Amino acid sequence: MACLMESSVPLQSYKEAAEWILAHTDQRPRIAVICGSGLGTLAETLENKTVIPYEDIPHFPSSTVPGHAGRLVFGLLNGKQCVCMQGRFHIYEGYSMSTVAFPVRVFSLLGVDTLIVTNAAGGINSNYSVGDIMFIKDHINMPGFCGQNPLRGPNEDGFGVRFPCMSDAYDQHLRHLAMDCTQELGLQDIVQEGIYCMLGGPSYETIAECNMLKLLGVDAVGMSTVPEVITGRHCRMHILGISLITNMAILSYNSTAHANHQEVLQTSQLRAAALIALLTNLVGKM
């Protein structure tokens, strides 16, 4: 019987994508920012921008989710060369984990060594409020319990080791630096630090699932981020993860509330200015 394994992306595909990008921009960023649902406005603030639609890049996936523009934006953020992803990819779109994380390995080949990953998430922790900003200190890869991992398949030794450590996935120094920035900006009252859990989506969680996650110690839940973080750590990148709490998970059968994507986008727009100020301040300190 043939061995079944993840259909991993060929190394040549990453190289061809990176070489095409290098030929189409003179900018050489060391920092990459993945913008979650409704958070792509950060890219609009970059100076000396070079904009590249995903569909122009060889082998690059396409983003199909509302609130995701689907393009790379290169430019200066507070004097530092950055690249922003306006729109990410998800396994619920039909992509494999390795395809979802495809851009991260391309960024590594471009010379990026710091990855900032943002997302919109549902609050599980009852002490959180809609609009809170949560710095991720750890994650639970729920699809990973079923064998779904972006590193599944033959290891690419040029990027990293076969068995990368994940106990330090989220860089403590970057998190402390980000906390300092919130103090300077007066955002400390809306800032949390917690554990993020990725589920597959696209359906939102049931009440039973939310209560299970709460028992597991999860503070926020979403449908992204983990594949990019695992791949980034495999590439030896320093990673900061930020969740914007755009809705509160429903934990009671007496509740009449319903999770919906429109609420996610509305909350993202309300907090856009604060997140842009935070990331601009933070990048300036790197």
C-alpha cells in the first residue's frame, strides 16, 4: 500500500516566488506583518510602497475571505523596511496547512527574520471584552491533534530541523517590548496576554466546544495564525502574535447572541487606529 502523506509544497515553488518578488521590488524587509480580518489598513500607512497582488506572484495562493485584500505591500513603517500581507489563507478555504503557510517560507528567503501575526478572535476568557488586544503567549493547535501540521511531509532542512521546538514559539522579548508600547500609548486598559486556540472553521464554535476550550485554559479562539507561527519558528524567525477580540464566545444556552463575520469586521475597524499606533511604535523600537 502506498504511503499517504501531506502534499507538501516543492522547494522550487518557494524559490521561484521569492526570486520573482526580488526582481519586482528593491526593498529588502526584515519584518513581515500578517494582517488578519479587517486589519489590513496598517499596510496603507507604509511609506514608499510597492504593492504586489497575490495573483501576480508565481505559486502564491489566493485569498477569498471578505476583509482580505489579497496583496503584499512593501514599504517603510516608522523607518523600518516591512512587508505586510493584506489577507491571509485558511484551511477552511480548502488549502493544506503547508499552503496556508506558503508566504512565511517565501519571506524567509527574502531575508525576513521577524514575523508579526495578527488575527481577529473570539474571546473565551470571561474577563475579556470586545475590543481587547491580546498578546499571544502560547497556542493550542487543535487541527494538529488530528495530524494537521504545516511541517507534515518531507522536511526541508534548508529552512529548519525536523522536530522544531514550540515551547518558545512566541518571543518573550518582543512581547515585553509590545507591552512597553501599550503603556506609552495609554492602551494598557485594553491589553491582555493569553492562550490562543486554532480551530478549522469556517463554522463558529458550538456552546459545548467553547466550554471545552475554557476548561483547557484557552483565552481566545480563531481559525488562523498557528500554521504561520509553526512555519516561522521552523525558519528560526522571532514571532509576535496579536489577537483582537472581536466578539465574545457564547458559553450559555440561555444566550440569544449569534457570532457573525460582520461583527468581526466592525470591531476590527473600530480598533484599527489603536493597532496601527501600537505596531508603528513597536516596529520603530526593533
